[in-house]
Amino acid sequence: MYSIYETKKMFLNFFLFQLYFGKMEKHRKELEDQNVTLLASKNDLFTELQAEQSNLADSEERIAKLVSQRCIKFSNFSYN
């Protein structure tokens, strides 16, 4: 059998463990919520980045066409 002192000590240790575990569980849930928020933000930013890259590619293509047209017009202008 355990003495009263050992029983109280075990009860106190168990109580402290429950407090610690409760705090850790609360912290884990907070971190999970933050992780969900960060993941959603990351996905939103990635979608935005893809859209901007597409816009950039379209702009580069238009610029290339305009430069080409300009070169053709200047070459036609110099021969006339």
C-alpha cells in the first residue's frame, strides 16, 4: 500500500499533469487553427500569383506584337 504522503504526491502529480495536458491541448488547437488560416492564405496568394503570371505573359505577348508591328511600319516608312 501507499502511504498518505505518496498518495497525495501522486494525486498532485496527476492534477498537475491534467493542467499541463489541458494547456497543451488548448495550444495545439490554436496552432491547428493558425495552420488552417495560413494554408488558406497561402492558397489565395498562389492563385493570385498564377493570375498575375498569366497577365504578365499576356502583356509580354502584346508588347512583342507591338514591337514587331512598329518595326514593320518603320521599315515600310523608310522605303517609301
